Amino acid sequence: MVNVLRLLANVVAALTHHAHEIESLRAAGANNLVLVGGLDFAYDLDSLLPGMQLTGTNIAYVTHPYRFKNPAPPAGYDAASATFPIVATEFGDAAAGGIGRDSCDTATYSNSIADFTRRGMGWTAWAWVVAPERCAFPALLEGWGGEATPPGQVVFNALGN
């Protein structure tokens, strides 16, 4: 129960902050698209529970559905993507902080892109930087000449479609 109350308090605090920021932008005359990340480094979409969404125009939500997180995909993923504009701004099989794999496996990337497409979600890749070691996350490039890692090639091919 304590965890649920703590989660709810975090959601309310984040929504209050986001709402204030959006109001400030709109008051200044800006009508640009605002991308809002959820809790847990934008992984958790549960903050889009009924009655907890931001109001206004040109608002989309972002997620970082890394496959090392549990559960994968994130809680609230299906319901949120069926109701709101969602953009996956980071995804993959992260080895960040020793969590997840550090491999040339392409399945995570191709499966994620297929999931986003099926759900009508937008996506972008993280990150077009050179890997310090072969296939080290989040790098999608092997070298400064622009050669893609195997996961990077999946992303590159999907962007070309």
C-alpha cells in the first residue's frame, strides 16, 4: 500500500510540474508539440491512468521501453498507446550500469520497431554515436565512417522504409 501511495504522490507531483510548464509555454504564445516523459526515466506509462492525463493541445507522451526492465513492455503500454500519442524516444537492450546485455543481438530492435508500428507509435533511436566496444549500448555505429552496428543496421533499414 505504501508503494502505491508513493507512486500516486510521484505521479501527482510530475503532473503538477508538467502542467505548470505547459501553461507557461502556452501563455508565451508557443503552440509547439510538447513531449512529456513518464515516471522511472520515462519507462512507466501508468501515469496516464484515467484522470491523470495532461490537458491541452499538442501534447504527446514518450516512453523508453528498454527490454532489461521488468515487466517488458511497460505497464500501461497497450492502453496508453491506444489512447494517446506515444513516441518511443529510446529503446533497446541496454547494458547501462551493468544492466541488460551488451551484444550484437538484433531481435530486440526489430521486435521493438514492429511493436511500435503495430501500436501506431512514433519512435526514434538512441544513439547515433560510436561504440567504445563492438555493439556496446547505446551506440548504433561501429566507427567514425558511419558503419552501423548490427542493431544500428536494423534501425537504419527501418528508417528507410
